[in-house]
Amino acid sequence: MRNRLLRRSIARTRDLLVDQRTQLVNALRGHLAEHGIVLGKGIGNVERLAIRLEEDDLAGPRPASGAALSRADRTTGAVA
């Protein structure tokens, strides 16, 4: 009984983290779109954009987008 409750608690916590990650990525996509940077759906696109920003291949709102992508990368790694 206790193990089943523990597994359900872990599953609910993971679901919450996945939902928060989705909200973070969607907010980031919206903010970047305001600056003309279109980002496709999916966490893989955020990871590719982060790499492009680190390599200085993309001009745009550097400080804010870099910080947001850093948080998104940490969140993605923790939840995946």
C-alpha cells in the first residue's frame, strides 16, 4: 500500500514538472516571437536554439533569451 502511494506521488510530481516545463517553453516561444524569432513546437527546438545562441549564430534579444533558455535547459534535464 505504501509503495503504491509513493509511486502515485512521484507520478503526480513528475506530471506537475512536465506541465511547468511546457508552460516555460510556451512562454519563451511567445516572447521570442515578439522579437521575430520563430521557434517550432517541441523541447528539441528549444535545445537547438540554445546551442545557436551559445554559438552566436543568432542575433536577437541576448540577455533575456539566454537566461530563459538556460532555465529551460535545466528544467528539461531535470524532468526528462
